[in-house]
Amino acid sequence: MRLHTVEATVAAMMSVILTLAAVDGSATRALAAAPAIGTVVAKGTFRLDRATVTGNATLFEGTTVETAAAGARMELSSGAKVSLSIESRAKFYGDHMVLERGQGELEKAATVRFEAQGLTFQPETGNASARVALTGGARVELAVLGGSFRVLNAKGTLVANAGAGRSLEFEPQSTQGPTKMTGTLRQASGHFLLTDETTKITAELAASGLAKDEGYRVEITGAQDPTATPVTDASQYVRVTAIKRLGNSRDAAGGAAAAGRGGAATAGGTHLTATTIAIIGGVAVAATVGGLAAGGKLPGQGSSATISR
Amino acid sequence: MIAVSLPLRGVVAGLFSFAAFTAFRSGAAEIAFQQDTVASLQKAVFLQSTSPNEMVERRLGDLEPAQSGQHLERVVRFINPRSSAAWIELGLAEEAHGNAEAAESDLAQATQIDRQFLPAWTLANFYFRQGRGDAFWRWAARAVDLSVDRLAYSDLAPLLQLADRVEADPDKMLAHFPSAVRLRPAYLNFLIGSGRLNAAQKVALEMTADRTSAPHLLDLADRQIQAGNAAAALELWNASSGLGPLDPSAGRVLSNGDLLRAPLNLGFDWRLARLDGIDPRWRPSELDLQLSGSQPESCSLLEQTVFLPRKRFRLRFDYNTGAAPLRGLRWSLDDSVGREIPSSGQWTEDSFDLPLLKGLHSLRLVYRREPGTTRTEGHIEIRNLRLNLVDRGES
């Protein structure tokens, strides 16, 4: 009986405390607030959330940095470094940043990832570096400068692997259309596999009569089956609805030659133009030449000032 | 013709050659700088070896982040020891490499050279990140002193955010700032922006003595009304509106009923319709609401938030609709609508009995198109509005 009284008293006190705390939002704020996640430095002014800041500032979880005439450089507590180009905007978190406008560069990314247009650019190694840019519409360009990145769509499906020196452009499609991949069809342990030339994604293919195309460079169209488990070497399981042989030779060189003749193909429903376009996980992917990868530095990081005398 | 000796000619020729060489070298350095690559900038440094350039070194630091410390060291040691920007960059680079002691020294050096906002702000940020409270407050206060009258309130938000993260209690936080009085409006703005109305109320009540703060306080009163915090809104309103104090328990619940002052369109004052087809005009003691006939079929023309005790009230008012008949006007309290106000070509008194309600409610003059009629066109003048307690016998 006495114990119940004590419990009741404690419960009453707790409810009073909780009620008082709920009265004012500030009371529920821990004094030891979440620590800073890094610093931002710019040679000029930039916007930190909605405030104009000159020079430098401290970054917190969820801070938005927006550059104007000068680029900005972020040093994150994780060791990752991010540069934002001029006229760019990104929201920063301890483990990722969301590019909302313009262009950014990620260096020494190990545990930090880029997000843009619902795509995630996930570094695979600690020294991975890449540039990511929103290039108009829903398009995002990735140029891998070092290490390698995995690119995932909004549902977490792997849509591309990109190693150093690769430059890819992505355009999420409004509807989850068919999967389209191009590569040399091969067979391993009784399973048909195809590694897409653009995205470097390997899929296990399912269809009747695939054996006759084995060893040929082909373009397949099909539907990804998320309920089926692909073999170890593959990350997707695709049920093929159409297959088109792109060369007459079984060897890879013949395939590559055919690729060169592919010209500026245009995938249905996408505006990307390149020699080969893949559509995986509802995202159109094309390899790009030049673009971000060709740039020696981020625009806006340079100085146009003359030497003072 | 002045005869020039041969040795003198040689000296002049030498000087010209030297000048030409210097100009050439300088031009080549300029071209190299413009190319903006590590190699070209290094060439620029080489060409300018007799007069090394701060900008080139700092740009090299940008392009070679791993060597930025060396380039910045060269700037502050040999080129321009009074470059606060270079000291700041160096300090931040040291901090990024985990050299807190060196970073503090460099950033402190910047504050010695440059007694403006940026070095103080940078050092305050550094101490925040290092978790050194006392030093943080000292430099945050210094930064505020250097900026509070120069920066927009919203641009003080990053500094206030740091301070707020260290100390969330407004009184304790402001106690760290000698210039707290000047900081309060910005802090109030920050707290309102963060949605912390109770903390904002605390700060606002310290600002009531300053008449210039009235717009901030009225803005907060309005937000307190929107949040349903009647007592807090009333407290601010009475302190800052400049209108007669409201006292619901004593039956004083209507503001600006005599319309001597133009409606503020916020707080407990009148809010005039801002709709196509309605043209509200205020003149001292009177409102003239013109309806063009193209107004919405149902809309509010005039509104005031009232804080009611659980007592019976009656609204009395004088009105004149002019010669043209005006249909569809009624008073309402929230969803309770009174009878239609009859057209009258001369000043007439009418009334509306409010339903028995308690708390914050909207008293409105509304228009609704009468069934079977077109939208009304004309105007109504209103004056002398009184919201009085109704005696039991009277009701």
C-alpha cells in the first residue's frame, strides 16, 4: 500500500515535470546541444540558413549553406571536405549532404555521402572524391576524381558503380519504366549475366533463348524483379522482354566497335544523349565526356583578381 | 644640343633595360596568375621572387589544400604579417588539422591586427567548437559589440544560435552580453524564428520600456494569438499597442472601437479585408467599406480577435449604408452569425449579441450573398463600436 503511494507520488511529480517542460520548447532543449558538425569557410559572403555571413561559420546538423559570388569550403568533423561552387546550395548533416542547387565536390569521403534529386552518391573508400552537379531539369552529373562511388536511387536500388575518372549523368524518370542495359552477354554456372557498359551494374537475366546471344554485345530491355534473388556476381535480376544483338562478332572488340557506331541515341522518355544510355531502377544513366571531370577546379573557387603591385 | 657623355648614356640605357625587364617579368607573372593553375601560380611566385605576392600564395593554398598551411605561413611570416585574413585562414587550417593550440594563437593574432567583426566572430566560433565557454562568451560579446548596430537582425542569427546552444535560458544568455539591450531585438527575432514563443515572451517583456521596440512586441503578440496563447498576447498587447489596455475580467475586450487610430491589421486590433472587390478606407473615427459587386460571395470585411471571459457581451455600433441598399452584411463570432444588418441611408445604431463563449474568438463583419440576389454593390460606414457586458436584466 505504502509502495503504491510512493509510486503514485513519483508518477505525479514526473507528470508535473513533463508538463512544465512541454509548456516551453526551450525547457525541453538540452543545454548540451548537438555538437558542431564542421566549419564553413568562404572568401566572401554566403548564406547560412537565412542569414548572411562573411568569412566563416560553424556548421550544425541540418544547416543550409548557400553561396553567391564566392564558393565555400566545408571541413566536416568526419574528416570529409566539401566544396560548394558559386551559386550553389546544400544542406549539411553529419553523415550526408543534400545538394539543392549548383555544384559541389566531396573529398576524402568515407562516411559522408552526397544526395541530389533523390539519388545517393555513396563513396566506397575513404579517399573517394567526386564532383556532383545539378545540370538542369532533374539531371545530376557525377565525376569521380578518386576512389569509387555507388549510386543508389530513392528506393535504395543500386543504379551505377563509378570508379575514378568516370563521369556519368543521371536523370531519374517520372515513372519506373523498363530496365535497359547494354553489354556482352555471358554465362556463369548456368546463369546469364550482363554487365552494363555505362553503369557497370551486373544483372542476372531471365528469358528463354538467351543462349544463342551468349558472347555477343547486346542491348536488353526488361523489368527488374525485386522478388527474385540474383546470383552472387549480380546485383539485379532482370526479366528480359526484348534483346537486340549490336554486333556480328562474338568477341568484345567487335562489341566495342559497334558501340562506337551507336551515335547519339536517345532513350525513351529521357533527354540524355550519349553513345549508350542505360535505364536502371527508374534512372537513366549516360556516360559523359568532359563535363565536370574535365574541369581542373570547381567554378567559383578560382579568383579573377589581378596581381596587386 | 646637350652633349651626353658616353658613361651617362650607358647608365640611362641600363636603367631602361632594367625597367623593361621588370615590366616584362611583372607582365609574365600577371599572365601566369591569370592561368590559375598550380604550375602557373608557382611560375608567378618565381617571377615575383623579389616581391612575393600574398594573393598568389593564398590562391596556391586554395589549389593545394594539403600545402595550404605552408603557403599561408609564407604570407604571414614573410609577405604580410598584418594580413588578418591570412591569419584567420591559417588558424582555421590548423584547427582542421587538429592543432588547436596553433589555431588559437593564429586566430588571436588576427584579432590583434584587425579589431573588426570577422576576427572576433571567427575566434568566438573557434572557442564554441572547442567547448571553451568563458572564452566563447568573451569573444561573442566582442563580436556583438562590433556588429550589433551594423548587421541586420537576421544576420546576427548565426551568432545568437551559437550563444543559444551554449545557454538556452534567455536571461542567462543575455547576461553574458554587456550590450544586451541592443541585442534584444535581434534575439527576439531569432527566438520567434525558432518558434520559441515562451522564451521570446520573456525577452519581449524586458523591452516594453523602449517605445521603438513596439513593432517587435506587437508582432510577437500577434504570433501568440495565432498560437492560442491569449494571456501572453494580452500582456504584450497592453504593453505595446498604445491603445487603451484590455481587461477581459472587467469587460474591456474591444480595441480601437472608436477608430481613432488606423487599424494595425494585427494583434487585438481590427484587420481589414484585403480581397478583390472590397476597398476598406479608414478616416479618424470611421471606417468606410466599399463593395464593388465583384467581391467573393462569402467573405470577411472586418475582423478583430477578442479575448472573452465567460460573460455575455453585446456589440453596439453606428452605421450608414447610404442611399443604395446593401444586402448580406452580418456580424459573427466564429461560426455564430447574427441577423442581417438592414440598409439605412442615415446614421443608425444597431447591435449584435455575442454567444456566450470564453477565450480567443474572432468577431467579424461578414458578407454573404443572399439567395436569389446578385452580389451586392455599395458601401457601409461604421463608427463608434462598443462591446459591453450585458446586464442580466437587459438580456
